[in-house]
Amino acid sequence: MKKRKNQQPTPEIVLQNPVAKFAHQFNKAHVFQDKTQYRRNAKHRKQEASANGFLRLFAEAACAVAGLVGASSVTALCSPQ
């Protein structure tokens, strides 16, 4: 057989470093917590407490204070329950 020159040389295979290839996926910055502080996350943060309960509480407190002080204008607004 006749030896021929290879007209199209094979492209050089570039060996990739798999550590460097995937480093951006694993090398993430970490934020460390201050362990001297105690913080508890709210269980249902997005649910707000209903305003009706707070308003009723403040109304009862105002009636109780008015009864102790003897303010007749505020006690007239308080209805017995």
C-alpha cells in the first residue's frame, strides 16, 4: 500500500480540568451566623395576626382603665358583655 500524507490533521483534543470546569457550581460564599445571638424564625411569617383581636384587647384595656379612673365619657362607650 502506498503511504499517503494525512491531508486533514486530526484536531488536538483539549483536555479539560473537571475540577475547574465545575468549580463555579460548588465554590459558593458562605455567610456565617452569630452563634452568640438566639434568633427564632417565625413559623408562618407571611400570615399577619388579625387586627380584630388587637382592637378588642385595646378596647377592653381602655374600658378597664376608664373604670379605675372613673372617666364617665369612656365608660359610656364600653358596653357590658
